[in-house]
Amino acid sequence: MKNILFILTDDQRYNTIAACGNPDIKTPNMDRLVREGTCFSHAFIPGGTSGAVCMPSRAMLNTGRTLFHLKGEGQSIPADHTCMGEVFRQAGYETFGTGKWHNGTEAYARSFSSGDNIFFGGMWDHWNVPTCCYDPTGQYDNEVNFVVNFFQENQPLTIHCDKFTPGKHSSELLSDTAISYLDRHARTNPEQPFFLYLAYLAPHDPRTMPERFKKMYDPAAISLPENYRDSHPFPFGVEDIRDEVLAAQPRQEAEVRRHLAEYYGMISHLDHEIGRVLAKLEETGELDNTIIVFTGDNGLAVGCHGLMGKQNLYDHSVRVPLVLRGPGIPAGETRDQMVYLLDIFPTLCELTGLSIPASVEGSSFAPILQNQNVPERQALYLVYNDLIRGVRTQRYKLIEYRTAANQTQLFDLEADPQERHNLADNPAWQNILAEMRTQLLSLRDSWEGDHPYSKTFWSHF
């Protein structure tokens, strides 16, 4: 049976891998995965119903369910949403989890038969992460109260915590945990297949890293994104959210370059730590019998369109890296078909010969791995909270804002992949605009139901 190594990063946008076309960044180990596996260039999340976009994103990833069919918006995954780890555990895999789990202790207990350094939160100081030991009872009832300043003011927070590892960066801590697990598995239980879920906290801010990675990038030498702006063309309700106040408004080029240099430094440090895990997997002799999934939970603007965060529907925020490597997966190939992260769960089931649970709504893209001409999803539905709706095809993207701005954007992605030129008011594009709105309404009916955010948004449409 094939092992699974699932590597999930936090806030890593799709164009932050050197092998995928970014000349400014150094990512030799991610490059290796691209070189030895298949890269999906158009992998997306549907968006989120929370400013903490990672929470519903990770819930969709681990359940294969669509955004409005998650109970509790992903904060706690209910028992009738079968989890990915749960399927592999029931099939006889040893399922081990480490790192960020933002979707409730009960779902974690169902998913994993072992684990360590589990973080039941959203973000933290990378050098002093509060983590939990694995609890076979699934209770995780050791709660600690903190006062934190994530929102630039003191906020009370309760988090499950057994221990701290002060002075060790989260990326190193979690890599050490994964390496220790691979060592133990090789010594004590090599015949049992494993599902290792390694969920990093990086490159999410606060962007702190070992000094040599911080010095790796000179801000003055960093290229600004093609779609950099000093401010967004109009307000749409996210201006005061935490991510957006991390840099001065209007944006300043030097400050955005600094943020990008730190962002890239975090990713290069993360890449180094992933390399250590890959080396251990190779050392144990399991590399060629392991399907590796590398992906991120959502993207991040970092200066694109005058934004800093992920609370929007531009590609830089809803498009993520996705690479698969392993037995039966073509090496050095790229697939341009559009896929969702929630499609990974059924894909792994198909690749390992397991039945896809009835609760899963995603579509396996395993056939695309073997045949690049397999048809793709024709359109993707995109959402942010009760503020924005969008639909994306390979050629076009429509974004509707129902805020004080009440704006519409239409982009021709073939001519304008950076989404800089809004065609919504151009008379020559009204037929395309009407067609995209028809697709948006059709997807709304299958996705949203009677969710409160749906009622709020569509009552103004």
C-alpha cells in the first residue's frame, strides 16, 4: 500500500516557487517536487465565510465538502463530515498529525491515531508555539488563557496547550516532529502504511525566521508584483481587517518590498525544513512508495491590488500551489485544469484504491494526472463572506461586490492574467458580462442554499 505525506503550508500564494516561474525566490526542495512530480498550475480554494480564510479552507480540504455545506463554517467538523485522515485510518493506515489543526479537537481525534506538537489555533509567535501532545481520548481538555495582540490591541484567547518549545521556530519544530515519526515508523512498524499530515504555520505572519534566511533577500532587489497598486480602486469592507493594517495605507513601495523580502525568507526557510523531511523519507527507503502532496491553504496579496491579505477573490488570494509526487504520478509535468483543494481528498482515495465517502462533494482529478486532455471543471464559484461573489473560467473572471461600493469587475484572464483591467463597463464586453452572471447565478443555486451570508449578499444583487 502507498504511504501519504501531506504537506500543507499557511498563506502561501501560488506563484512563490522558483520552478513555477518566480525568479526572485529560492525554493530548491519545492522545485524538486515540481521536477519529480506533477504541478497543478490552477489550484484554487472557493474562498471563505470568515476573515480567517484558512479555517473553512482547511475544513474543505479535510472533508471534501463545499464551502456552504460545512457546518459551523469549519470551526468544528461534525461527525457526519467524514475526514480524510479518518478514511485512511479506517483502511489500516497509521495516521499521524502534527502542526496546525484549526477545525476542532473532535475531528482531529477521529482523523489521527497518533501525533505530536499539535496546534489548535490560527496563528502564533513562531518561536514559542503552544502545542499539544497526542491525546488518545480525544479530549484535549488542557486549556490555557492568553492575552494576545493579534489585532493591535489586547485580546483574551483560550487555546488547547500542553507545552511550549521556546527558541525553536515552528517550521523546525514541526519538521523535527515529522522526522522523528518517520524514524520511529521505520524502526517499529515499517509494514503498516502511513498517512503523515504535516501542517506548517509558515509563511503566515509574524514573519520571523532564522537570520540567514532573513538576510537572503534584499528588499531593494525584490520585484514588485505587476498588479501592485498603492491602494485598491474602491473600498469593499476589509480595510480595517487585521491583514490589511499590517502595512500603511496608501501602500508604500519600499514597505511592500520589505514585506515581500520577509515573506520570501519565510518560504525559503520553510523550503529548507521540507528538504529535511524529504531527506528522512528517502533515508528510510519510503520515498518511492509515498505519494507526496504539497499545497497551501490560501494565497496572500502582499501588495497586489493595493491589498495585503486574503480576504478577496483575486487569484493571488484564492489560487494556491499544488504538486503531487510519487508512484504512478508523472514526473516533470504540469496540468492547467482548474481544481479545488477539496478535490484532493477524493483524488487520494482513488490513487490508493479506497472508496470515496458519501459525504465528500469534491471531484477526483486522478484521471487528469494520467491524461492531460481530461475535461476540467468549466467554472469555479468564489466567495468572501457576505461581501463578494465571483465566478472564474479559464478565460474570464467576474467579481461582484455588494458593499457600499457595489462594484462589478470583469477580467479577460487570457489577455490580463494579473487582473488589472476591469472590462465591466466596456460596451463591447456586455455579452460576456451577461454570460458570466448567468454562470454565477447557476452556481449560486447549487452552492449556497439558505446560508445567512447568502441571504445578506443576494438580497442586494
